Amino acid sequence: MELQSRSPREGVYAATDDYAHAMEVRGAERLLFVAGTMGLRTDGTPGATLAEQLELIWSNIRIILASADMTVDNIVRLTSYLTDASYAEENAAARVSALGGRVVPTTAIVVQTLVSDWLVEIEVTAAA
């Protein structure tokens, strides 16, 4: 499988250093669409802080990816749903860290979650 980040420099606004406008995927045999994943412990309770929820989310995403013999290196698209715009910077830092600095197309949206204790939810698409 070949991945090629696409962020044209002309005719469209510039992508920042931590995301790409698009990801071209060639030769993939499998796609994995991961539902919105919350920062919940195995007993279903949410982490107490944004930092703890982000840590749990990325742990949960790694486990889900591993169930399909994939890793975060297979992520080709990511959407974050934040309950407060002030969470954007910490969420972006957690994403950059989790992806090891690898740039993928990403979107962050401010929403109301189904449970008020869920501060952020992340969904990903992965390819292999």
C-alpha cells in the first residue's frame, strides 16, 4: 500500500504543519472505519479530565486497530468531535503525539455529545 499526502500550495488555503488536505491511498486491500471512540475505561466510565480521556481514546483506538492487524500508521483520515472549542489545542497535540508526527487529513468539530461527561470523541479511517 502506498500513501501520498496531498496539500496543494496554489489555489487553496495552506494546510498547517499538523494536517493534510487529503490522503491518496493506492494498493489498499482493506479499509477499516472506526466509530467515534470515547475516552472510556473498560468499565465504561469516562476519564476525569480531558488529558485522561485523550489518553484513553488513543489507547482504545490502538486496540481497535490491532484487532484488524493495523496500527496508527494505517490511519488515513481522522475526525475529532470536541464539546468545547478550547479543547482544540490539547486534542491536536495528542493527535500529533499519537501519530508520531505523521500528517493525515483531519477535521475538528465542536458538538454536544450524548453524555455530558464525554469531552471528546474521535473517529478514524484506516487502510491496509
